[in-house]
Amino acid sequence: MKMGKLYIISLLLMLMNTTLNAQTRKNADVAKTSLNWLGEKVLGKHTGTILLKSGWINWDNNMISEGEFLIDMASLKDDDGNDRLEAHLKSDDFFGTDNYPTSKVVITGSDSFEKGTAIVRGDLTIKQNTHPIEFKATLKQDDKGIWFYANIIVDRTKYNVRYGSGSFFSNLGDNVIYDEFKVKVSLYVR
């Protein structure tokens, strides 16, 4: 009886070891990665960048099994160099970067990238508010790592970023800022 239990335990340990070794942890190259944002309003739009602070994924059989990315909210820049707009976006009206300097994306899994694209699932935290996200990503491998490309749409009002939102304030007229903003991601991991 003891020999049978020992055999089962040995078999389980061997299977666990095989599963763990099949996963490869890949770290984000923050210098090569780019995050470009787009915010729109009734009478126009603004674009800019924000920096990835750190990140990693576990890559397993053409899928992302898990991952985590930290975004440096204080690095938020406007493409036109509008200092006033940048200061307003960093203020408590929007992202409150003094109190919330980092946002986080936790990847909980993905479909298979076998054909080059997949749905990625996870949770996004902005201003200590966490909500599920799901987006389509495309990959391109080179001999040193993997590029992932995605366009992520975020409803800012879910994260207590409500300034100028027609969903929460009336009589804004042409000053309405749309609730959704977009982030174009070019992520390099190796």
C-alpha cells in the first residue's frame, strides 16, 4: 500500500515538474514597448504616450497563461506638448497621478495564438478600481522575443475618471469628453 502511494506521489511530482517547465517566463522590454493613447471629445481629440514601468508573461503552448504589467501614470504625455493638458490629465479630475502613480494590468489567460491572433483576458486597475478587460492581440515572433500588438478600449468612467462625461454631467454641450479612450499597445517580451 505504501509503495502504491509513493508511486502516485512520484508520478504527480513528475507531471507538475513537466507542466512548470513547459511555461516560459518572458519579461517586457520597456525600452522597445510603446503605449499610445487616444482620447476623443465632441470637438476633437488628443493623442499621446504613456510608459510601461515593468511587466512579464508566462508563455505556454502558444498561449499567455498569466502576466502582470505596471504602467507609469506620471509619464503621461500629450503628442502636441500641451503642458496644460498634461497637468489636467494628471490631476484628480482625471488620473490623479500624485495619489495613483501606477496602473496595473493582470493577465489571467488567453486563447491560442497558433494562427497569429488571440483573445487576451485580464483585469485592469486604475485609481484602485479594478475591472475585467478583454481584447484581441496579434503576435509576431523574431529570434529574440515576441511582439504583441493590441488596441484596448477602456471605459474611463468605470475607474472613477468622470470629468466631462456626458454619462454623469448634463449641459456640457460641445465640451463632452467621450467615456471611452483607446490604448494602442506594441509590447515586446523576451
